[in-house]
Amino acid sequence: MKHILEILTHPDNIPIVGLLVAIVVFLVIAFKQAIRHDRLLKEGKKEEMYREMIK
């Protein structure tokens, strides 16, 4: 574990680690939105989904 932390905290690798964290965060947000929109479509609330998308 010590070696992994040493590699991750090396100054050259910090931006790469930050990008990976950002990708994971935005993927989670996108999947949550997709699930919410799917539920709205199943309930027949297409207009509500559209309003949420253009916020």
C-alpha cells in the first residue's frame, strides 16, 4: 500500500488521479439522472422530464 500511495502522490501523477476522480463523479451524476428520467418516462411524465432537462 505504501508503494501505491507513493506513486499516486508523485507530482506528475496528481493531475491524472484528479481526472480519474472527476470522471467517476460525473459518471455517478449522469447515471442518477438517467435513472430518474427513466422513472419519469415509465410514469408517463414526459413533460416533467423535459422541464428537468432544460433547467
